[in-house]
Amino acid sequence: MFTPPDDILFYLAAIPAVLLSGIGKGGFGGSIGMLATPLIALTTSPLQAAAIMLPILCIMDVFGLLAYRTRASWRNLALMAPGAVLGIAVGALTFDYMDEDVIRIMLGAIAILFTLKNILPGRTGAGAEGPSVTKGSFWSGISGFTSFVAHAGGPPVQMYLLPQRMDKTLYVGTTVWFFFLINYVKLIPYGYLGQFTPDNLATSLVLAPLAPLGIWLGVKLHNRVNETWFYRVIYFFLIIAGVKLTIDGVTGLLAA
């Protein structure tokens, strides 16, 4: 019989984690959702937390596409897709050798430095960048890799897309399509590596009804936040996620 966790502490962490992930996907380009896996990992192992979240993320992606199906930068997506798939493949092939804590520290540091670079005085007048084959391929590859390891693909994508200063709805739509691709491709290696145990799938099923609710809340908030505050919210949660990843990585290394 499939048995999801019966620990109340797990659900106290998992329910807000799933809702935050949906809000991030539905309204803010996924930056808030980076906190989901670390939150669940407070009450279970990081690998189990990632396995539980992936089917839920896939459900969210479908509802996200319903909201943003016609709004995306197709040029950017065409540049980013090959790198993302390659990054996932590298993550799958090196799964048995990688140190999750080192990856968390690197990703957290990059997220913090990137945010500080863009919010410090003197940056507001910088011109918007355009799509780039080199930058798009590089950052999407990093995103595919870190997304495979810990569903932490948000900051690399933001590092590529945010400097383009596109319309907020176009930005969110682009990230929705991008992570739809990433998450459904990830199902293949996750299944091959045995991450979808019956208990993990049962837990995902219990939490799944929260997925459309989170997306709906994100879309509602997106439509009520102006462009200036939209990017302020993204940068705020990006640096929070960066600090969280760094702390988790350092703590993990010290405990090893």
C-alpha cells in the first residue's frame, strides 16, 4: 500500500512550499518557488523532497501554460532549449558523483552577486540587453543542471532574462514555457534513477490539488503588481533564495 507521510510537521512545511512554488510559477517567474524544495527538505531528505516536488511541478506547468500559452519570447526559448536539455543530461550522468551542497553554495553565491549587481546605485540607467546565443546557451545549461539536482533552475534563467527587461507578462510566460520543457524532460532520468518510489508518488498525489490553487494565486498577484514592483519582488526573493541555498550548502558540508 502506498503511504504518504503522516507527520504533521511535514505538511506544515510542504503545504506552504507547494503554494509558494505555484505563486512563483504563476506570477513571478519562479523565483519564489525556489524555496519549495528546501522547505520540504526541512522534514525529509533533499533527494526525497525533489522527487516529491517534480510531479507537482509538472502539474503546475500545465496550468501555467493555460494562463500564459500565447505569451513568451520564442526567440529566447529557441536559444535556451538545447542548453537546458544538455544541462539535464549532465546532471543525470553525474548524479552519483555530484555534491549537492557544493552546488547549492555556488548557485547561492551567483544569485546573491547577480542581485546586488542589479540593485546597487548606478544600475538603473543601464540599457536592456537582447537575446544572446552564448549567454542563453550557457545560463540555460546551468539552469538545466541545477534544476535536475535541486529544482533550483530559477536564478540562472533570471540571470539571462532579467537584463533584457522585457514586459513582465512576457517574462513570466517565457519562464513558464522554459520550465515546462525542463520538468517534463526531467521525468525521464528521475524515473530511470528510481526517484519515483510508490511512497513519493503517493505524497505527490496528496499535495497535487494545491498546484492549480498556487498558480491561480500567482496569476492574480501578477495582474495586481506594477512593473517596478514586479522586478523588486523578483530580486527580493532571488536574494532570499541565494542566501537560503548558501546556508543550506555550508550547513551540509559542515555536517558531513
